[in-house]
Amino acid sequence: MSGWRRWTVGPAIMASAVCSTTLAAQATPAGGRGTGIDVCSLATSEEFQKAHGVNPAIGIIPDAPEATQMVWGPHCDYSNGAIDLFTKKSPGAELDRVLTLTKGGKQRVPVQGLGERAFFTTIYPDDQYRRRGFLAVFTGPRVVTLSMDPQGNEALETTRPKLEGLAKLVLPRLE
């Protein structure tokens, strides 16, 4: 019996080590190599929740955004979305790579009035637990992306005006 466990548990431990190494290569702590930009300072949790549609009269949920340094640049997780800055290597190529990994970007709807150019798309569109609206804004040598969860069973497209409003708040803070 113990021989069976050894042959079952051993490969599981090895698979766990390989997977965690892959994730560590994608993300490092916020204090690691960086661009000098605190991406979580671009929007407060309260601002993100208001953009998402939380009624301030009911109360804003206390939540601290969490910064992580990714392969492409700084990333900030909010309770119902994220902001990323693509600043490393070729930002456009990195964005395309990430959209491919997230099964997103199949339809890129142009958005006027933001940055040099911008588009709205979706990521994880067929996964009810991870699906999000996604707005990418090209601003000079970097790309700013904002993603947001839909509320309940709302269509992903309902996040577009929310993301555009949040982008209008965030973009001036990059300058």
C-alpha cells in the first residue's frame, strides 16, 4: 500500500513544483524589478467600485488593491477587475500574447477619444467564472489595460462604458 502512495504522490509533488515555477516566472512581487510606476495608485478601490456600479449609498466594500510585477510590467488587482501597464519588450506584442492566452481579443471594437488608439474586447468569454470586459489604450511607448467583471449574468459588453469612464480617470494620472 505504501508503495502505491509513493508512486502516486511523488508525481503529484513534481507537477506542483513545475506549475509553481511557471507561475513564478510570470509574476514577481511588486517590490521586484519594476518600472517605477505604482499602478495601484492610478485608481483607488473606491473609484474602481464606483466605476463598476457599486452604489456608494449602500457602502463601498473595504478592499486593498494588490500590486504584482508581471513579465509585461506592473499589474494591480481590484476585487472586480484589474489595471495593467504593458511597458516591457514590445508592449503591443506582449498584449497580443496575453490576449491569446486568455482566449480574448477575437473581436476588437475601436474606442474613440482615448490615447493614441484604443479597443474594447473580452477575455475568457466562455468561462462564466473568469469572463471580463477588457479595454486596451495605447499611450506612447506603453499600453494601459483595464479589465472588469460583469455584474451577475450581464453581457460582457455592459462593462465597456464603465471601463471607458475609468480610463478617463486613470489616463491623466499617468502623465
